[in-house]
Amino acid sequence: MKKLSIGLILVALVVMFGGAVQAQEITELNIWWAEWDPAGYLQQIGNEYEAETGIKVNVVQTPWGSYYGRVTTEWAAQGNAFDMVVGDSQWLGQAVTEGHYADLTEFMTTANDDGVSIADTVTPATLSYYGEYPAGSASYYAYPTEGDANGFAYRMDLFEDPEEMAAFETAYGYPLAVPQTWAELRDIAEFFTRPDDGQYGVGVYTQIDYDAITMGFENIFFSYGADWSDADLNVLGVVNSPESVAALELYRELYTFAPPGTNNAFFAEMNDLFVNGQAAMVMNYFAFFPALDNASINPYRDVTGYFSMPAGPDGDRFAALGGQGMSVNNYIDDARKQASLDFITWFATEEVQARWAEVGGYTCNINVLQSEAFLTQTPYNAAFAESMTFVKDFYNIPEFGTLLESAQRNLHAHIVGGEGTAQETMDNMAAEIDEALADAGYFD
Amino acid sequence: MSTTSSTTAQVVNNRTAVARRQMSDAAITRLFILPTIILLIVMNIFPLIYSLFLSFTEYSVIANAPPVWVGLENYVDILTDTRFWHHFAVTGRYALASVALQTVVGFGLAMLLRNKFKGSPLITTLILVPMMLSPIVVAKFWELIFSPSYGIFNYLIGFTGINPNTAWLGDSTLALWAVVIVDVWMWSPFVMLLVLAGLSAIPEYLYEAASIDRASGWFQFRRITLPQVMPLLLIAVLFRTIEAFKQFDLVSGLTGGGPGDATQTVSIRLYQLAFGDFDTGKASALAYIVLVVIIAVSNLYIRALNRAREG
């Protein structure tokens, strides 16, 4: 018995220290991201990293609707199932204040031998929205990985058809062209809505899960001069301003020009509408437009055009920010953190960022974004590059989940369910958001 | 002689030592059931007690901060919030409509299938298929069936004169009924199964005696069939009511609680509280409120069941 006990202790010690030695040799890295095309592109890039360094990179994908839940569950467990996570910009506040993300400030602001830091290589807007918390603090917790914004795809054949053009000008008094304002987009949507022919004017986001309908609405909301709060985080009279009510009325009107059955639609449904010829225009994140540029998926590929968000009544132009930054899990050991930083350092180089853009990722690298190669690489890159100059985001404070739930529910109830007036909807939303912020102590 | 004595003594000592090392039957029994007990405590008892404690605290499971005792604050917040009463109302309407229709449809199917006919075993099996499917799979293909553009549901009801472009899942007044329809489709076979078991246990001589006394079919149903089947029927209704109050995956897959909050049952709201807002304390409190409601409703059914058995 005594010998057995000693033997067991010895085995345990060997396993312990042998395991500890083993932990220093990083052979693979796990990156969590949502399930969509850019994650597949990142896996391609990861395979190239493996070819160079021998370290296998696994990009683990989760459907958007359950991505946040999966990541937060891992946070709750302080787990190490991932080394890096490409998280939504809205998560920043919560992840930073609760200690889930490693501080990358020094890593991103330390200049290399050429005097350039990683932070210097990306556009200021993307660095701020995807990596910085609090806003303006110059504290960074993510490397801007996938820049994205909402844009529109449209049927050029319909827009450029002489008969359609003549009929439109007769009906509305101005030429049919890519809309420069939301009012023009509304007219075009109405013009092309022909239920008897199975054709509708526009597809807009309506999904109640996570953030889709709020992101869709934000395009008009911001462009109409509305905002989620003023500088002091006050929301009453701001969220329910006349401008935001007008924006909601327009978004609801656009939904009436959408094909029936799009009551819970997000990116996949938008592309489906377009490739099935059901909508003359669809809104979507630029990250999903590669599918429309694929002739085997989109029979209208050769007549598909793209444009960025039109302007509001006062000329303001905004696009709902999409995209994500890559953060390092604060619960992994130092060796894995360093290996993750090594990957990000490699990923952030201009050559790899150019390669990232080449395979379909939306780089935030300044030089690559401005290059002729990038702008002409796809039919939508120019619109994307333009959009990234006027993106705007939802709240990214720790309580964003509660605020987002209020926005999603209220917007869906009115836009899809037809409940209440636009004013009542925005009043209700403003009251709920105000209460949530007060409960969280923002107005003490 | 002394050698024999010492050998005997040694054998006795060895036997004693062996006996001491051998465990009693009771101890062996306890050892075998110990893993199950541990699992039960870890997976059921501990979470039950811990979540009860958390319901009296302000706590977020991902905030890296310990629970802060707030007493009954979570319960008061929930019970004084009109939104939560809306969720309870939605859940109650859903449970009432769904269970009532399942009972009628399930009972009807059982009455049709009680007498054997050619192909009845196959038909019975096919009727049982819906309840064998995964709820989320059912939700996803019914989402397609309800599509106003190409769904077969609208196509079929179009023959009745109802608007064939009805957006069942996109209309605040119809979405809950759409969920009820799917739930009835899925779980009426469960009621049918239990009622069939009850019907098959009714002694034939009761019907023979009633026929001799020239009792009508309706009389026989009211006075023989229904009372005999009532205990099993109540069990079916009890189970379905409990499930209706806990319903999550069907609603989540079909409507996500929308449009707006038209189909936002208590379970959907609880999920949002726990995994959207990460307000673990309040979510735990809501879970216990739901538990109390389910226990209260179940007690009513059990009393009715006991009366039915005595009667």
C-alpha cells in the first residue's frame, strides 16, 4: 500500500511537470468567430500561418444568432477554449470592464524598428470603433480585423432599362439612378414593388435575434440626424427626437416594399431575395456581397451593382458599422497570449493584410484600403471604402445587451408587427434605455 | 500441539482480518449508488439550492464579481414590472389554447384509432412521428411552411377563402396562433397515445350492458368512455401544461419571441435575462416564480386527478 501510494504520487508529479513543460510548446491556436464567409477567409490566412510557422490555426465558427451566447458562456467559465476571439464592437465595454480581454495597448502602440506601430497601420475610425475602450482613451483591446458596414446591392438591368427609366421619371419627376437620398431610395422601392409579378422594391433587415433590425434601422436613424444619446448619455428627447421618429416611419415604409415573409430576415435572406430576383435592391453588410459576385450563386451577377448608404434630408450620411476586432483571451496562460500576439503581429503586416483583402477579408489597413488593387478588386470594394469613412456604431458600454434588447423588441414590434405609432415606439424605447442607464448608475 | 495452536490462531486472525476488510452488503449497496447520488447532487440539488440563493442577489455570472445580497428586490422588480405580466399573459394564453386543442385533437384521434382496421398500426406510427422530431427542426421547417410567398399552409387555407398571403409569423395578432398550431401538430399524438391506453383498458362488458339498456352513443361516451379515460387524460393534460409553461425551443425557432414581444413567453424572457442581459440574479428569481406557478397549476390537476380516480 505504501509503495502504491508513492508510485501514484510519482506518476502525478511526472504528469504535472511533464504537462507543464508540454504547455510551453504552442502547436495550435484557436480563434473563435461567427459563422460567415470572412471566418472562412481567416481560416485560409491561418493555413498560411501554419505553413510559415508550423502552428496550426483553427477558426471555430458559430452562427451569428448564438455567437454572443457561446462566447459569454466561455467568459463565465473563465475558459480557455479560445486564444483569440473576433468579437463584435459592441462587446468591447463589457469585455474590458469585466476583464475578459487582454490589454493590447502597449502591444499595439509600440513602434517597430521602422518606427511604425500596429495602431498606425489601421484607419483611425476602425481603431477607435473596433479596438478602443473607453472612447478616446487610447486604450486598445482588439486589432481591427474585419472592417464592415451596411451597403446596398441593386439590379442594374432594372435601373438602366429605358422603359423603366422613362416610367420612373414620369411618375416621380426625376431620373431613375442610384439613389443619393433616402427619399429617392423610398421612391425607387415603391416603383419596383409589383406583387403580381413577384417583384418587390427592396429588402431590409428585420431579424429579431441579436442586432439585425437595429443595424438596418441605424442607417436611416443616423442619416436623419438622430442619435442614441447626447454627449452626456442623455437619451430622453434624443432617442425619441422628431428625426428618429421620421427615420422609423421611413424604415417601416421600406418594409412594406419588401417581399412578404421577410419578417425575420438577415444577411442570408437578403442574398436569397436578390438571387431569386424578388427584390430590386437589398441592404446587406459588404461582407456578404462576395456571394452576389459569384455567378454560380447569383444569376444576376453581371447586372449587379453596389452603392453605399444614401444621405438623409440634411445631407448627413452614415452607415451602420459592422465588422469586428481580434482580441486575446485574458484567461489563457502567458505562453498562449504571446503566441496569440505573435499571430496578430504577423497578421497585421501589410503583405498579409493585402493577402487578407485578396481572399475576401475587409482589411482596415490604411495602405491596402487606398491601393488601386483593393479598390478595383471587386465591384463593391469602392463602395465599401467610401462607407468606411462615415460609419457609426451602437452603444459599446457594458450594458449594451440590455439596450440592444430594448431596441430590437420595440423596432420589431412596430416595423414588422405594426404595433403602435413610430412616436410611441421611440418614446417607449427612450424610456427603457433611460431606465437601464439609470439603473446602471450612469446618471449619478 | 503448540504449532497446531499457533497455526489455528493465525488462520483465525487472517479470517478476522479478511472479514474486517470485507464490506457489509449495505456498504456495498451504498457504494454502488454513490456515483448516482453524487451526480444528482452536483447536477440537480446543488444548482437548485445555489440558484435559489442567487435569486436573492444582484449577480452576473460573467462580471467577475461576487453576488451581492439584495433580499427580495429581484422578486419585487419582476412582480411589479408590467412587461413580465405581459410575458405571463402570453404564456398563459399559449398554454391554454395549445393544451385545449391538443386534448381535443388527441382524444379525437384516439377515438378514431381505438378500433383496429387495416393499416391502423402504420397510421398510428405515422401520427406519432411529429413528437419524435427535434423541436428546433420542427420550428425551422414550419417557418418555411408558414411563408406567405411559397408556404403550403397559406396555399391550403387559400381554398377556404382566407387571405392566402397572410404573414402568420409576421403579424402580432396571428403569430401566437401560429406557434399554437405547430405545438398542437407536434404534441397531439402524445395525448392520443395516453388516451388510447385508457380506451383499451375499458372493459367491453360496460358497453354491452349499456347497449342492452339502449344507451345512446353520446350517453355511453359521457358515462363510460370519458370517466374511464379521465385519469390518463388528466395525466396527459398535466404533462402538456407543464411543458407549455416551459416552452422555449419552438417559440425561439419560429418567432424568436416576435413580432416585438407578441410571442415572448416567460421562457424566452428568462433566456434573454440570463444569456442576453446576464442578470443572473433576476433570471434565477424569474425561474423560481415560474416553478411556483407550475407547482400551483400541477396541484390543481393532481386534485382533479385524485377526484377522478375516486369517482
